[in-house]
Amino acid sequence: MDKKAKKERQAAFDSLPQAIKENLTPEEKQLFLTADIWPETLFEKLEEFLIKE
């Protein structure tokens, strides 16, 4: 992942409501910031903030 993508992911994470961020485990936070493929559980927790393509 390039530097621009990392900054965009961090900005997206920072824009989440505090309650959602607190509901994520440290592992899920790391996956949010770096993973190419997210586990289904992370999608479920972020469902209302994701745009389906």
C-alpha cells in the first residue's frame, strides 16, 4: 500500500464516530488501516458507513 493510500485510510478511520472506533478491536483497526481484504465481521461493524459498488 502506498503512502497516499495509507493517509486516506487513516483519514477515513479518523472520520468514524467515536463509538464505532471504540467498538473495533486492535486487530480490526489494523485491518481497517492496512488490509487488502477485510473480514466479514469488520464489514458488519462498518456497514452503515460503507458504499456498496
